[in-house]
Amino acid sequence: MAREINVALIGNPNTGKTSVFNQLTGLKQKVGNYPGITVEKKQGYCLLPRGLKANILDLPGTYSLNACSMDENVVIELLLNENDKDFPDVVIVVADVENLKRNLLLFTQIKDLGIPTILAINMADQMARKAISVDIKKLEEKLQTKIVLISSRKNTGFEQLKELITNYSLLSTTPCLNASDIDPEYFNRLRKAFPNQDLYKLWLVITQDVNFGKLNRQPLLFPSDFKTESTSNLKRLQQKETILRYLFINEILKKTILIDKVNAKDLQSKLDKILIHKYWGYIIFFSILMLIFQAIFDWSRYPMDFIDVQFAALGEWIKVTLPEGVFTNLLAEGVIPGLAGVIIFIPQIAFLFLFISILEETGYMSRVVFLMDKIMRRFGLSGKSVVPLVSGTACAIPAIMAARNIESWKERLITILVTPLTTCSARLPVYLIIISLVIPDHRILGVFSLQGLTLMLLYLLGFSAAIFSAYLLDKILLIKKTGFFVIEMPHYKLPLPKNILYNVIEKTKLFVLGAGKIILAISIVLWVMASFGPGKFNEATTIVREKTSSQNLSEEAIDAEIASFKLENSYIGIMGKTIEPIVRPLGFDWKIGIALLSSFAAREVFVGTLATIYSVGSKEEETIKNRMAAEINPVLGTPLFNFASGISLLLFYAFAMQCMSTLAIVKQETNSWKWPIWQFFSLTSIAYIASLIAYQLLK
Amino acid sequence: MQIVLVILIFCLAAGYLLKKFIWYPIIEMQQKKKGKTTTCGKNNCGCH
Amino acid sequence: MITIASLKVGQHALIKEISIDIIPLKLLEMGCLPGNEVFLLQTAPFKDPLFININGCTMAIRKEMAKLIEVELIP
């Protein structure tokens, strides 16, 4: 019969804490959210010796218990609340051997709360290379704890760690620092006012208000005669605490750690000289970006085609196998394509996050942030906005969530608001078909295809629009700039495949779950609206047969006419016709209007909707293209899809905020409906105006 | 029979969307008018 | 006043007094304490941000923050 204990993994960022979590829990982990805030909650479990089960919570990385962001707040909230069901029975502080001094600050704070704490020194495999040696026994003695050297890379030390966890009750809980040393007089008063409370815990509760935000607990009731300290005094005392702790740590480390500077090898600075060089740094970065995009385009084509074919086959199969009727049609023509619309983007998104994870794991990403920060700031963004903006080319949903590590609220908000302008994968099918229709298939200088160039221009347009909007927003939004920028520049290291895999799976899940449900729901609604209609709709067959009785049409052609007529008179057809006056100045007709409306489910639905509208049986691009090329503009009598209307359509898709799933995520990340609503209206207006101008100028 | 299923699925889908995009925002607007109930950091309360 | 922002690449210095009202606690916790050693590893164009090593830890901070930390050069 297994007993269960709670284990919390805490540590500085970049110590490989996540790797430790992955090693301990394997695939037995799940990611959720803390209620009400946008911080990830990672939980898993691990089976320990002697039938014990450990529930492991991977907490956000932090440098100390003095929180200055939501992430860090989660850590202290948990540690101060014994009644929380996740409150740990034992804490593992993951430290990395190179920054031990700084890691120990957090360690001593946690220990002082009286919670059994184990010190796990990670990256132990690097010790020989860095010529660092540690006297474990002595360190254990001085810190009054148990230490284990682990390497998540080489997978060593974990059995020992599990043993230590199992024997957690043997750990000493003596504090490292005597809290009163911070300020004897003040703490004396505290002790008198709150005789039954642990002093250090009390101190942390008081200082939390100063740091970040009010804790989720009852406000502290000071006895009426207690003279509370001013905020600046409290800050001064916090500083003193930090200094005292470091003094303590320095003393200990002097006697227990030896770094032989002479023998330490140093590839790091050589790499940095090139990678963040004033010219080479940028050239290398942009080359890497180009390579990544190229790879994603090329590689994802095969799985995407495969998925496309499979789902089309599945739809057919359903139509044939299930009894004929409306529901079967709903499944085959609404649900299956809806699902396909989500699944088909998984390859592209997974590949992009594969590359981004690799860049992050190696430590290169922080160099990119370093290179780009100054430039980004000119536009109201942060160096850390690079990852969201680049990720946006796959899907805005995980991209927007990646903005969480931006410290300044204003910079983060602006990043979130402009990221949807980058060309996401869903826009691609729309771009491709319009380009192939209206851009001539020529080559400039024999090398550059005009069509390829147009595509590239559209991508550039997306980025430029994002940057330019950020600039405007920076000037318009009256929010104070806060938060202080710091980015740790970890040493370069080889990425751990396991971490990358888990990361890619997580990010892809975000897209599938975040967008999937919404896209599916909208697909169903749209299908129903396109398959039912009032009045004339229900007499389609009769009306069409009458109309075409004089023409000698084949059964197929008649069926196609019927389908087209039905669509025109369905609910969505009526909606399309209603908005036709609005979109005609853009060069569109009601059919395109319908496609625009249906794109709100997912942009790529545009192509499928057009296939239905032009009553094409298969989804073959050639056939759709030919059909579209033959469409005549009812007003002008000239081809509908010409250069002017094509450009107009491209511009509309480039700017319009059609993705409902993205709106939902913006709401989640900004915790308010104000921003997504505002985003929707302004972007769609810009799209309209841009389309309008383009069409009117070019026609 | 089939039409019943269709109507059912349609209501589920439409209901989900309405709930997510119309109902929740309304509730939140009301909550905001009454005053914040969730704790957050200072900073314009974008809750980051 | 010599600050981190005035350092040249490769120069080592010791941190002098810190004004807690301006310098965030977090920076102190990362090792930016009076008496600790800091040296400038590299700078981005326009000397912003600065890639520094404080107390053995490598990190990057913006120039506006670096300007607030007073140091004294070590020959």
C-alpha cells in the first residue's frame, strides 16, 4: 500500500530543474494553470523505494523567496501556506554547480522556513571540466542538510536522490540564519506581538506586501501598539538579510569549494565573441532564422499532404459507410474537415517549436534577446519579444503565451497585441492560392520567382506591421513602464533531447487544445448554417431543374448548380449577401464574403469554403483555381479574381484579426476582454481600409 | 432521426461558443464593476 | 561617478554602496552587493544591454540599470 508525499522542486532558473523533473517523472506529468493567473502548474509523480509515491510539483524558477513577478509569487504562496494540498513534505532545491553561491541564497531561505530541504547540485558532470571540486561532507555539515550530486545529462545521482527523498524525515530543520540577526530590535518587537509564530515566516509575510502583491491570506493583524515599519525601512532590512545570507554562504563556500581557475577550460567566451559580435552576431542570427523557416516549409509539406489525404479519405468513408442523411453529412463535411483544419498544422507548429527549443536549450536564445533588446525597445518591445514574434509564424497561441517572461507589463502587453500580425501558418493556404491565381508565374533575373517573392513580401509585411503597430502603441498607451530587465546568460550547453521533446509536445498541445475546440465548434456551426436555409433553399432542386431545363446539362452539372443555389440561399449565404455591399468596394462578391465569414473559424477554412461555393467536388487546387479564374464579377463583367481583388484579399487576410482562438488567448493572458475586443476592431478596420485602398487604386 | 442529432450537435457547438465569447465576458464585466475579487500584483493588474 | 556603464570590456571592478531605493532587491539577490566583483564581458551595439559577470554569475542588464550601480576599478 503506497503512502504519498508531496515534493516540491525549487531552484534558480537555468539550473536544469526541468530536466530533473523530467527525469524523475518521465511521462507521468501534466501541465495546467494555477487558478486565476497565467502561471503554469507542472505536476507529476514518481515511485520511490519502499512503496512510497512522491507527488512532484515543479515550481517556477526563482532567485529568492522575495517575489517580483507572478511566477515567483507562486513559490512563496505555496511555502507559506501549510494548508495547501500541495504543501511539500520535502523540498528539493536544484542548484547548478557553477552558480552555487547564488543558488544557496534561495536554499537558506527555504531551510529557514523549517521545511526539510535537500540540496541537489546539478550539472555535476561539468565539475571536472570546470575544475570545480566540492567537499560534500563538510558542506552537508555546515548547511545542516543532505546533498546529492546529480547530472540530468548523464542521468546520474537520481537513485541517491530518491533515497534521500524517501528518508526525508531524517533531514534537519535547523535554520541557517537566525532571523533576529536582521534587526534585533524589530524582531524582538515582532516576537512579543506574535508569540506563537515562527519569526522568519512572519517576516516573509510582512515583506510580501512590499515586494509584489498581497498574499492569498488574511491580512496580518498587528496589535494596536505595534509600530509598523515604513516600506523603505523594510526594504532596507531585506537588503540586510540578503547581505547576511551571502556572508554566511561565502564563509561556507570558501572552505568547501575549490575552483582551479588555471585548469578551467573556456570555450564559452570564444563562442560569445562571435555569436554576439556587432556584425556577425546579427548576420548569424538572421541566417539561422532563414534556415529555420526554409526547413519548416520544406519538411512540413509531406506530413501535411499526408494528413490532408487521410482526412479526405476519412470523410469519404463516413459518407459511404454511415446511413445517408444530414447527420452523416455533418460528420463528413463539417466535423471531419474541422478536425483536419486543426491537425494539419501540427507538423509546422511542432517543427518551429523544435527549433526554438533547441535554441533555448543551448543557451543561444538569451544571446538573441541580448542582441535584439535595444532595437526592440525603440518600438516599445523588449528583447524578450523575439520569441513570441518568431513563434507567431507558426501559431499565435503558444507565441502569446511565450510573452509571459517579459517583466515590464507594457512591453508584454504590446507584444501580445502585435504578435497576431505576424504571418501565421493558417494564412499560408490562403496566400498560396490567391498568389497562384493573380500573380504571374514569371521569374526575375531567371532566378527569383515572382510568386515566391510575393510570399516573402507578405511575410515581411506581417513583421513590419507588427513592429510599426508596436511603435504606435508605445506612444499611445499610457501605461507606466515598470519591471527591471535582466536576463541570465547561461553557459552554452548541448541540448537534452528529452527536454526538447517534452517542450515540443507541450507547446503543440497548447495549440491543439486552445484552438482545436473553438475551430471544431465554429466548423459545426458554419456547416449547419451553410446546409440549411429558409424558403427558397428548400425548393432548390425544383427551382434549379426548372431553370436549367432548356440547357442540356449533365446530371453532375445540375447537381453542381443545385449545390451552388442551395449555398446562395442558405443562412450563411443570406449573411454573405447582406454584407456584400460592404465588401464590394474591396473587390469581393457575396461568395468571397461567405468565405471571409467562415474564416473566423480558422483562416485556412477559406480554401475549403471556396471549394464548396464553386461547387467543386474535390479539393484539388488546380480545379478550384480554374474555377475561380473563370468567375466573373457580376458588376463589371470582368474576371473576379484579378490582380486588384487578389491583392486586396491578400491584404485583408494579412491584417484582419479573424482567429477566434487567438482572441481567447489574448483574453486569458491579459485577464480582460478589453484588449482582445479592441484588437479585433482595430485590426479588422485596418484590414478593411488597406483592402479598400488597394482595390480602388489597382482596379 | 438524423436531423435530431444534427440539431443536438449544433446546439452544443453554438452553446459552447456563446458561453465562451458572450456569457463569460458579461459575467466578468459585472464582476469588475463590483470590485476585484482576485488578488493580483500591482501594475495595472494585467495579472502577469 | 564610475558605474558599471562606464566599464570597458574586460575591466574588473568592485561594487560600492548600493542605493536600495533605486536598485531592485532582485539584483542584490543575484549577487550585486557591495564588495562583490563585477566585470564587463561584452556589450551589444550602443553599449546596451551589457553582458556582465557579477559575483561569478553571467547576466545581461540594460544600460539604464548599469548606470545606477557605482563601482570602483580594480587595477
